[in-house]
Amino acid sequence: MTTLAITGIGGFIGLRMAERALALGWQVKGMDHSLVAAERAHALGIEVSVGDINDEATLQTAFAGADVVFHTAAIVEEDGPREAYERVNVEGTRSVCRVAQSLGVRQLVHLSSVMVYGFDFPPDVTEGGPLDGQGNVYNDTKLASEQVALSFNRDEFAVIVIRPGDVYGAGSVPWVLRPLELIQRGLFVLPDFGRGVINHVHIDNLLDGIFLALNKASGGSVFTLTDGVATPCHQFFAYHARMLGKQRVLALPAWALNAFLAGSTPILKVFGQQRVASPAAMKFLLRRHRYSIAKAQRELGYQPKISLAEGMAEIARSLNP
């Protein structure tokens, strides 16, 4: 029986991976820094260690007896203190790889991001790049975390890097729950009239690709996984609006929205309120091109099964069971 250990097991991706592995008859265990998140996995009958991603004792307990480690734990925000991102995303990855390797884990899947290509990448960019975080703290530290993970790759410790697109599905915070909340409050505005694109990947399509990689990929491999299409933001978030009984999502020229976000931040601070979004967040909605999934299709036989319409219908059902 395969034993899988998951970091960030109580998160959206980690928890769905745990459910899939359990359905296959695998033994699953893991760790999370949040007691609340850990309880979500514990409710499935999973042994969960609670602690910091750089705490060796926590990692040793979580990884003991594991054949495979799936490393999802990271700070996933558009902006924030670089020191925190470095500690969790980069040094946390180093700690995970070091402990997993020392315990005899045979495979580690490092969950990276397509944001290692930055914001201004060429059409159908492949795994070969160019790679450039373009100074964004999330992008930069995800790229650095990849390099750390791959430095541990050995014959006896195969490291596979997965670069998922914009992962959505019922329970996704950045691409489902937060936009729905902001649309409901009338605070969600698309830059450049929604002409930027979302390179979405349904959570189950992503996990299909990861399981294929575990079965077929060699150590040191890197794969981009999306649904294979780039959907304009105004079309993607129109699904969210319809779920809430609204006609459309608000949209503005990019310069106008950027000026508003930059100007409102100091005012909100005076009143002790948090900003809804940062100028950095806007860049994630201004990407222009599609990422290539040709390598995953060619080497893994990856074919996304769940369409955007089907994925959004599933989300709508989860909101109105």
C-alpha cells in the first residue's frame, strides 16, 4: 500500500488530494500549520501533525513511513512581506525536502505555479521558459522554491515539479470564494475591461495530471498543468456573477483601477480598514497569453476532462445544494 504525506493537507488542493488518495486505497497522513485546517483532514480519519513548515519534529512525524510527499504548503497571496514568503515558500521547501529525503521517501511532488513565468510571458510558453518572477514576491519565491526542490533530486529521491494554472473548483479561495464575496458586495472590478485571461485548471484535472506524473515521470521533471485554454476574465467571472443572480462583473480601464487601488490604501489605513485588493493583485488579471501543456500531453498522456462549464456548474450546485 502506498503511503502519501501531504503538507498543507487542510487546504483546498491538499484536502482534495487526500480524498482522491483515500479513494485509491492509499494510506494518507500529513501536516498543516493551522489547527482549523488540520481538523478538516482529521475529519476524514487522517493522522495530521500541526506545526510550522520549518519545524523538523513536525515534519518527521508527518513523513514517517511515507512513500510519497505532496508539498502544497505555501503563502499564496499576491503581495506581502518578502521575509515571510522566503521563510515559508523557499526555506519551508528546503526543510520539507531535507526531512523527506532523510526518511527514505522515494518521490516528492513540489506544487509550484505558472507564476514562475511572470506576467509578461510569450504565447504558449513551455516549461523551458523564460522564467521571471518580475519582482512579485509570490512569483519570485515560487521560482526559488522550485530551484530548491530540484536541487534535492536523486535516483533514490525523485523530485517532480508541477506548475498548475489558476486552480479553481468548489472551495477555491482565490478563484471562487473571494471573487464571489466581492461581487456580492459590489467590490469586484476587472482591469482593462476584463480582457486579460485566466489559465484555469479544474482541481480534478490537476490531480489527474499529478497522478499521471507519479506513475510516469522521472525525477527532475517539470510540468505545466492547465485546462489547455485561456479564458478572458470577463467570461470566466461572468459565471460567478450569474451564480449570484447578477448580469455582469464591473470593469474599468487598467489605469483607472490602478489609480483607485493606490490612492485608497492610505485612506483605508487612516480608518483602520483593510484594502480589498492591491495594485499587485491587478497584474494577475492582466495576463495575455496561454501556457503550453504540450509536454504533459506528450509525456504523461494528460488530457483535461472537466470543461469550464462543467466545473462552474459543480460550483453552482455546491452553493445551492
